[in-house]
Amino acid sequence: MTHGVKIVLGGKTLFKQLRQAGLGFGLEKILSSLIPFLAVKLIGVAEFGEFSFYLSIISVISIFCILGLDRSIIYFEPTTENKYISASLVIPFFMSIILGAAACLFDTNIIYYLPLLVMLSVQPVFMSIYKVKGKFKKYYAINIIARQITTIALLVILSGIGYSLNKVTIAFTIGFFLAQGIILLDLRSFISRIHLSKELLSYTLPLLISSGMVIIITNADVIMLKFFTSATNVGIYSIAVKIAAIPSYVLMIFNMVFAPEIRRKFAERKRQELTEIYKRSTRIIALSTIVISLLIIFILPHIILFLGVEFNSINIPVIIILIGQIFNGCVGSVWNMLIMTGRNRIYMYSMISAAIINIVFNMILIPHWGINGAATASVVSMIITNIVGYIFVGKIFKVKVYGIL
């Protein structure tokens, strides 16, 4: 590498780890992208829109159940190893039951989503454990085979059955349950006594707040679309978001590998290697994101043709969100650079500001522009947040990814 820096992750080269994570992540996301299309074609856009709305609601609730414990596992692993794993699983489990029950008091339909809420709350913790252990292959094998293939099979089966309940909800819940049962059996050796400490709580509090803001940012558009328009628009917009999110998969793959590595390099005081990882990865992520975004724009008419005439309106929101994804890719793993080096309060304040901007713009734009307004509001908050993060990383670590910037 540049300056003779050799990057090694857990005895494996960086690019070998990236291949493992990338292959699993890619297969999982292909199936994840296929499921909404399949649900729309088999069950209908209105029913999928209803599911998307409640999925957004329980996703917001799940963040307040996770309490930032998923990232805490990565942060503390170099110094405490498995000490906080049990607490990081038990706390979200009970919090999801308590908060889910409370949410049912306001909307009784949420009761059908309670099992899914519990599983969404512990899923990020499971993923973080596999990250720090370097078991990317096993994690994705379980999720692809047990969860996603099961979900797809159930969607096909249930589409021909006259259930009154939301068939998408049933398929997703059973798929998650099967996968997490297998994961629990696989990780049972890491689960022991529950440990809590002041250092854990002080680290997770800013992450709890900032993660809550991220979920608000990513779900406010769906929730407000349902409020101001209809479930059909929510279903159409959800598909547009799925399509436009594809370029961000590159950044997600890099983040999976780099989050534990950033923490290790920082703990070992290897600042040069840390900044070199960030610079090189950001350039690769930026180029890949731009290329994939242009490819999506090129094939978008064919995607709309496949989906049907009711999706003719998704081309503009897809292009708007792709612009935001390009900005996202061009700044790279800025937030992991801050969070994994103990600067999570910067992240918290940035996310609070972004959430406020997002909500205000959604309230102003959606009544007038519909799904185009929702896409614009999301992208504005995304761009502002990433610019702020990039400025902080540049000043703190004295790094310029693009020479002059």
C-alpha cells in the first residue's frame, strides 16, 4: 500500500476480508431487494405499503431498544473482548417488549409486529458479534438461507391463501425467527454473565440518541407520506428507496470490515495506518458509487417497465436519492472514523441537526411534491450531515482524501 503500509485484519489481508464481506453482503442485498418487488407483484402495492409503514414505526422503536449496544461491542472488543455481549443482547430484548407493549396502546395494529420488533432489536447486536469475530461467511450464510430464502418461499405460498392478516408481515417474522434461532445456537459460547459498567453506559448514551436520529431521518419520509398521502404512495416510494440504495452497499461493505479495524488501529496508536485506510477506501467507495449510480439511471426505464405502469413516477425520486448516495460515497466512512475513536458526541449532535432538517423539509415538501418532496428532504439532510462529518474528520485526523479537500 501507499507509504509501505500493510493492512492486516485478524491475520487476513484487508482485501480478503472485503471479498468475504462483499460476497455475503451482495447476495443478501440482492435477495433483500428482490423481496419488495416480489411482495408487490404477488400481494399488491397497498398491502406492501401498509407493511412498510409499520416496519418504519417498529424500526424507530427498535433503536431505542438497542441503545447503541451494537457499536459498543465493536468499540470495547479490543480491550474487554466478550465482557458486554450478554448485556448487549438481554437489554434490547426486554426493552423491545416494554416499548412495543407501550406502542400498542396508541395503535393496536402494532401487536402483529411485536415479534418482528424483538428480532429487529437484537439483530444489530448479532451482526456486531460476527463482525468482531471476523465470521462474515457464517453470518451471511445463516441470513441468506434461513431468513431470506424462507421469507421468499413464504411470500409465494401465502400469496395464494386468503389470510386477512398481512402476508408480508407473516413471511418476514417467520424468516427472522428461524435465522435468529440458528444464530443463538451458534453464539451460545459467547453468552455468559451479564456485565454493566459506567464506561459502557457513558459510551452508549450518545449512540442511543444519534441512532434514534438516524432512524427518524430514514423513516420520517415514509411515515409522513402515509400521513399526507396514501399507503399506495408509501409502497411506490419504498421501492424507489430500495433501488436508489443500491450504490450505498459499497460503503456498507467497507464499513463492516473497517469499523473493527479502525478501533484496533486507534487503540494501537497506529494513526498513519488509520488515515491511510480511510483515504484509500474513500476513493474506491466514491468511484464505485458514481459508476453504480449511473448504471442504475441507465437501466431505470427497464425496471419501471418490469414493475408496471403504477411505478412510472419513481424515476425522479430515484435520481434525487442517487445524488445523495453519491455524496455519501464520496466522504466514505466518516462516522466510523469518529465513533470508533471515541468521538461519538460529534456524531450525536450532527444527527440531531440532520433529523430536525429532515423533518422540517418533509413537512414542507411532501404536501406539495409528494414522493419527490420526500426524496428531496432525505437528500438535503444526507448531504448536510456528510459534509459536516467530512470536515470534522479532516480537521481531527489531518487528512485530505482528494488532495486539496
